[in-house]
Amino acid sequence: MFIYDVVSAVFNPEILMFIVLGVASGICIGALPGLTATMGVALVLPLTFGLDASSGMLLLIGVYIGAIYGGSISAILLRTPGTPASAATALDGYEFSKRGEAGRALGIATLSSFTGGVVSCIALMLISPQLAKLALSFSSPEFFMLAVFGLSIISSVSGKSLSKGFICGCIGVLLSMVGIDAISGYMRFTFDNVNLFSGISYIPVMIGLFAMSQAFIGIEEIATETFVVQKITRVFPHKEDLIKILKTAPLTGLIGTFIGIVPGAGADIGAFVSYNEAKRVSKHPEKFGTGITEAIAAAEGGNNGVTGGALIPMLTLGIPGDATAAIMIGALTIQGLQPGPLLFKDNALLVYTIFFGLLIANFVMMILGFLGIKFFVKILSIPKNILTPIIMLLCVVGSYAINMNLFDVGVMLTFGIIGYFMQKFDIPASPAVLGIILGPMAESHFRRALLMSGGSPLTFISTPISIFFLFMTLVTLFWPLIKKIKRKKKEMV
Amino acid sequence: MRKGIFAISILCAAFAVIVIAISMGFPASRGGVPGPGTFPILISILLLVSSITLFISGRTIDKDVTAGLLTDGTKRVYIAMAVMIAYCVVLNKIGFVVTSSFLLFGLIQWFRGKNIVVNAVMSIGIVVFIYSVFTFVLKVPMRFGMFI
């Protein structure tokens, strides 16, 4: 009976329409160089406010997977990845285009993305309920250690400079503390401003950091135009390509899924790790980079594999797998739902509708990819000088629509400007997002745990789960340092 | 780049000190249970340490490496930022459709040039479309200011 409810919910014409709309707009956003999947999800988010939770979430998921796939279009045709996730695809994809086989490469990318996406979706369906069941036994000390582990991921998303990442993460956590303290009811950092009493809404912050700042970057490069001169012919893969895809993409999809589960590791890492792994096990590793089927299949299977993986910690533990998942957490909270183990208990129908909807979205992506590729290629010709002002306007409308408050527009613009300068100084924005999302979780459970234990800090290492998270935190924090020392030793040898 | 990194680290360190100073005025911890100021102080200390580390590591950056803050492209961005700030200030007073139409037309005309009438019609069309979707479909009231 439950399965029937889920199937009928997903095959509801309205939900199907939102999935198709999401995937199609995601492909368009992903295909345009400079527009990322995170930016796409942030821009589409305001459209979900008037929708029910399942329609809204599936619209966003459609945009997410569509954008990750769409990035391959410009990667193959222009050697410019539409999203960072397609950087690995550009290595071999453009070689196909140079040989006049762009259509073939696009077909390989479509089928591989679909395979990777389906594998990750199956993993999501199998792993999530078990993880949620385990998380139901967590109490405040475990949740605090889990939040600390989530925050420790900052070290792996900080790029070249750990201190920049930590600065950004700390500022994110401090921002989340503005407003009424949830435990004591005390006003913190509000400066008698009514707009700050309920805290800084993090969706405008994210729209600013990921969409507005990107629009400013777009203005900087406004003179650059892209043109596709190659004609797209057959896109359906040949039999020999099909065999190679089916040999490579399921495995790299699985690699991508596990990378997606690790909070902070995004689709770009998933694609490169998968590409390298396929190259390592290949009988002809020297052919990678010259335009071969396995290379595109590995990269695309890997990056689309991340999509389902990133949803696992988001839905089961309330920890964002990446920045896009963080925005989806925002979408769920706007609907009055709290991601985490209780979501599985209290809103099982919604959770399984999302799972099944993700599967359908992957099918929609494949169908649109094969049938509509000529249209999506035309998207590449949209002039940046028209698109960028429209994106700026959508950022304004999107941030206003959350609380119907113009103060949020000011917050968005402020963070858009800050985000632009952060990009100029190579400061990553993802740690700030982790800080904003996980800060309140860490603080409230930290204080609750101490309240319950009568102030004993030993409560944080009193259960095997807490100790496990502590161990994971230490490994995550010191892993970049260990890697650095190893690299230096290697260089010395 | 080097000067910028120094400026960022000093700004962040100052921010951390201010947060610590404000948080010291919050109700104190009782019986080992942290008060509302404990967590902000802990995080600010971490921010302070990270800022000092960034300052020290900034000394290793080559003086010749620039962040490219004064190119033609960035100057265009600064003007756009100023335009957006001005837009946000007048938005509340004038109204969404009128202000946004001027903003969009101004930006498109500046970036694209070409036919002024086409750009004007396109700008108004896009703004009216966005306004209609949000007001009538998504039920987000966008009525504020003197006009619409």
C-alpha cells in the first residue's frame, strides 16, 4: 500500500511536470559556462515556496542533476566545463569534437550520466533508511560530535589555505548565532534591529555567495561570447560504445556515490577520482586524454553518482553533502520540515517520493538529453550581456520572496559583494555554508549535552558513536596535513 | 594579493575581538552549563587564531602576485555594485516593476548596446513576466513603494 502511495505521488502529473521542468532548466543552467549547479538551485529555490514539499524538492533535485549533466555539453563542445563537475569530461570530450564526433561524445555523456545517477539513486534507497535508523538512537552528545565532524570537513573544502577555510567557517557559525538564543531566549548580536531578532536567514546569504557573486564575475567577463560551430548529428551511442559505457559508468557511479556521501566532497572531486580510477585500471591508460569512450563514461558516471550520494547525509543526518545540498536543507526547513532521522519517521511518504522522484528525474534527464540535445546546444549562444542582468534581478526577487522582506535583499547583496571579493582572494565559500547550517546544531547540542550531564565534558566521549565521530573528526582535520607531509617526503626522495 | 590578505586577516581578527567583547556581556555560565556567550567566544578565539595564521602565511606570498582588483573588468563590477546598492535603496520607495525595469534596461544597454527600443521592450517584458509569476502564480506579494 505504501509503495502504491509513493508511486502514485511521483506519477502525479503535477510532480512529473516539475521534474521535467527542473531537469530541463538544470540542463540549460549547467550548459552555460559560469552558471553552476549551486547557483541554479539557489535561483530556482524561490519558486518552491508556493509548492508542496515533494513538488518543491523534486524541482530542485531535477535542477541539480540536470545541471551536473548539462555541464558536459559545453565541456564537450567548447572545452569549457559548464560546471566544475564537468572539468574531467572536457579532457576527452573536446577531443571527440575536434574529430567531428561531438554528437557521439554527447551521447556517451548522456548515457553515462544516467547510469551514474541511477546507481547513486539505488545506493540512496538502500543506505539512507539504515543510516536514519541508526541516527534515531543519537542524543545530544552524539549530535554535537556529528556536527563537529561536519564542521571538520571545512579542512577538506578549504582549497590551498586551511586558515582561509577556517576563517570563513567561523564567520558562518557566528552569523548563525545572530538572533534569539534558542536555549536561554537571550538576544544576541541584534543591535535592537527588528530584522535580526529571528536571525539572519541563510538562503539570502547563499544566494549572495553563490549566485550574485557569480553574476559579478560574469560582468567582469561580459565581453567573452561563446559560439558553437559544429553540427550535432547522431547522439545515440554505437554498440561498441554502449558496451564500454556499461563496463565503466556503473562502477564510477558507485565511486561518485561514496564521494558524495562524504560531506564537503562535491561532483568535481567525484568526476576526477572516477576518471583517475578508470585510467588506473585501464589496459590503455595512455589513451586517456585523447578522446576515448571510457574516459567520458568515467567522468560523467562519477559526477552524476555524487548527486544521490550527497542526499544521503542531508536527508538522514541533516548534514549537507555539498553547497547544493545545503540549499536543499533550506528548502525543506522553509516547508517546516527538519532534515534528519525524524524525517524518515514522520514524513516517510515524502522521503520515498524524493527517492523515487530522483530515479524518474534520471530517466527524464536521459530522454531530454537524447531528444533535446540540439536545443540545449543552442542555449550556449544566449548572450551573457542579457543573461547576467536577468540573474541579478532573479537574485533580488529570490531573496525577497523568502520572508517578503527587503532587508533580506540587502543581506543578499552584501554577501554577493563579499562573495565576489572572496573569489578574488581565493577564499572558498563552502565553509561559510557549513558553518551557517551546522553552527546552530553544534551549539544547541553542546549546551543541551552539558545541561543533561551536569556540566561534565566527558559526556562527549561516553558512547562508541561519539568516539567514532571524534576519531573521524581528527582524521578529517589532520588528513590534509598528513598528505602535505607525505608529498614533501616524496618530493625530497 | 599580499596586502589584501593582510587587510583581510586584520579585519577578521578585529571582528573576532569585537565579538568576544560583546559576548563577555552575555549572561554567564552556571554550574558548568554554558551561557549564550560561551559558544561565540570559543568560535571567535578560533577565528582569531586563524586570522593570525593567515597573516603569518600571507608573508610568504610573492609581492608581484596581484588579485587583479583594478582591471577594466573589475571597474565594471564596482560600478555594477554601486548601481545595485542604489537600486536596493530606491526599490522600497518607488516599487518593483518601475525600478527593476530601469535597472534591467540600464544594465542591458550598458553591456549590450545595440537597439535602445528593443532593449527597453525586452527589459520591461522580462520584469513584467517575473512580477506576474511571483505575484499571481507563486502568490508572493511584490507591491511596495509609490508605484508597482
